[in-house]
Amino acid sequence: MSKLKKENSVLYTFLRESNINVLVKMWEESEYIRNKFIGRDLNKELKEILKERYSKYADILINKADDIRRKIFLHNNKLLLDPLSEHYQYSFKDMTFTDIRNFFDVHKEDFRKKSQISLIDLIDLSDVRKNTPILKVQAFVEIIRNVKPSRNLDNSNAEQLQAIDRKIP
């Protein structure tokens, strides 16, 4: 740990902090920290560098970054996620950031027939700061509330998932 403290005091402070709210604030205020961990997936090269230089702490740093991204995403999209949780009977709060991203990859075209807009158009998985929902999200929430809960929406993703389910013994 002294090696990390000496070579990179910002990452050292980030590693030592355990309060998620303080970590989120550090994340929002430090472009250096965000740039270390932003991307669809944490940069493989960065993972290797972290593991090579700080082998004992790399996984902790990576997991903290993912948890912060998840917390910011949940905060920024609470208005949308609450009715989606009811509709799909999923708990986004219990998902990892990767699970959330995968959910939106699978369901990105859901509701297009009802609203002419898809779920993926309403979210920003790379947003790094807390913010408030925009008006189109508020309007979309009303559409979700008016559609009967079902995992079987009229879209190709649902049909593909059903086909896969039928093929699996």
C-alpha cells in the first residue's frame, strides 16, 4: 500500500475511502479518477497495469469504480428505473453495473411501438455526474406505467429470448 501511496496519492485516497457518498463525490470532482475507469468496460490495458503495479489493490479499485458508476446511474435514472423494475420484475439496485448495461442491451428496443422511442435512447451509461431526469424520460415513464407488465413485449428481443429459452433443455 505504501507503493501506491508514494506513486499515486489520488488512487491511494480513492482506495482507502469506504463511504460510497464520499467516493461518488471524489469521482465527480476528479477527472483523473474518472479517466482511469471510464469506458464500456474498464480498459483491459489499464486493468493489467493496475494489477501489475498494485496487484493487491487492483480488484478493489476496479470494483469501487464499478460500484460508483452503478450508484450514479441508479441516481440519474431513478425515475425511469422504478417503473421498469415493476414492469420487468427486476431489481436494478441488486444488479452490478455490467448487469444493468446488459439489461439495456437486451431490452433497448422495448416500447418502440408504443412511443416511437426506445429505452436505450433514454439513458446514458457513460454519464459521470449526478443529474436530474430530462422531460422525455418523465413522459416515457407515463408510457411504461400504462403498458401492462409483461416480459413478452412485441419486439424482436423478447422473441429471440423466448426462442433461446425453448432451445435450452
